[in-house]
Amino acid sequence: MHDESSFDIRVLPGVKVAATYGDHFRSFDGKRRHFITEGAGGPSWYAEYNVLAGLSARSFGRFAYYVTQIAAGRVERGLPTALRRCGYRTFSIYPALGAFMSARNFQTTTGMEKFVDQGALGTKRIEPDGFYYDAALHMIEHERDKGPMFLLVYLAANHYPWNYRWRPELMPEWKEPGNAPEVDEYLRRQTMSFGAYAELRDRLARQFPGEQFLLVRYGDHQPDFASLMLEPSLDEAGINRRLMTYDPRYYTTYYAIDAINFKPVNLSSALDTIEGPYLPLIVQEAAGLPLDPSFAEQKRILERCKGLFYACAGGAEARRFNRLLIDAGLIKGL
């Protein structure tokens, strides 16, 4: 699950939250795990590139903003492709039009067989998480007898901006915690997401009692106001320096692993803190799948670099890995 703009807001000083707030960020084993993204405050497609290709958007330098557009048709290595080699069928549920940032072309390049976008879902607006979970459950119901499935569910309810009450008819019982209005609206939407995810888990267990599910969630980036609140003493220039030097405090969200009727097989790569490109490796190992040569090499990088990827050795490890993929024909025309 691509959990839009979601992170544990308790890292911001002085924010008031409910006593149970932190439960959402724990995995099945009770651990809180941290996910270092490559974008701050907006570019969801950076994380999309990380978790599907297993590679770094930062490798594209000043062209990183266009990473999915550039990679479409050129970067053929990724999580969906690896899963298809193991007999999985791969599906994506996407809340915008497939042409946005060439999402459809990029995702099919990395092995996504069926890409369902906003038009195919029959909506012209951002919907609550439950809408996209309903689509996923419907897909599972109609496709599960054909073999194992991988679904990417891209959520959108907690998207910028937070300066108005989104879908005010939802969660009428909400009580403002007493933060700045933008923060309280963010928390309201996040609380709706927490409830939708709990309901999804319940429905998966009830509707498919004999099936095994591995659920992996990640926050794609922090909300844009977070950078203004992390260090209140900093002025705009100081905040920009933090962002330009990729201070991990400004880029860290969360990832969490859950399971239904299933015990994750191997969590040796599920470190407390990882950079985004390692998530595909963790998914495969948790599912008990063999790693292809490229992911086996990436695991060795993870072990050497202790969860860092592009930030390891000033980008040298990421550059070497990209060269290996180019030589293997998995990256073309770059």
C-alpha cells in the first residue's frame, strides 16, 4: 500500500495526537520501521520508482523530477517483473489518470500486467482509502483462483492541501486535537486511513479465510508542512539547506509489514531503517521467494551499507549497481 503523505507525526515537536496514534506504524512483530524517501512534501512518483524498480530517483540528478517518464520503456528491472518470474500476476490500482507522469507506461515497463487507473475505476476525484481497498477486494475475488497475485494499491485521501475539511461528511465524530488547523486536518484524514486499513484486514480475513496475505505499507513522503515544523528555530534558508543535503529527518516516513494466515519467511533485510529502493527486496524475502541475481546483489549492498542505498559511499554503490544493470540489459538507452 502506497500510503499517501503518511508518516509518524510525533517526530514534530508539540503535536497533540490520540494515545493509540502510533499503533498504525507498527508491524506484526511490534517493531516500528523507518523508510527514507527521496522526495519531500509532494513527489509521490519518487517512491513509486523506488518500490517498483528498486532503484534510486537521485541517480537521475537534476532530471529526477521526471524519473518515471524517463524510465518508462528503459528500466525493465523491478519488483513486478521478479514476481512474474515466480508465477505471480501483477495488478496496480492507481488513483489518477495513467498518463500522469507516465505512470502507466512506467509501471508496465517494470512488469505490471494490469493497470487500473482513475478512469477505469469510474471516478473523477480523490476517494477515501476504502474505495481503493474495495477495488482491490473485488480484484482478489475475481482473480485469486488463477494463481498468486501481487497488488499495488496507491492511496490518495491524505493528499495536499490540508487547509480545508475534505469530505466533511466522513467521520463526523472527529474531535480536533488542538493543533494548527492544517495539522488537525492532516490527522483527521490520517485517522480515516487508519480505520480503513483495519477494516481491510478484517475483510480479508473474513472473505478469504483460506488465503494467505502479506501486507506491506509505506509512506511515500512527509507532508509539506513537516519541513517547516521539524526545527522551528530554522529560517527558510536553513530548511532549504537541510533539504538540499538530504537530511534524513526531512525524508523519513515509515514502512510496516503485516500478515494474515501467514508468517513472513525471512525478515533479515527488514532493518529498522532502510532507503526506499530496498523495499522490493524485503517484500520478496518476506514472501519466501528466491532472489534473482540483481536482487541478490542488491541484498549484498544493503548488508554492506546497513540500509543505505544512494546515500552509501556518496552514491558510488548506486552508480556501480546501475552499471551492472545496464551491462545486463535491464536498463537501456540511459
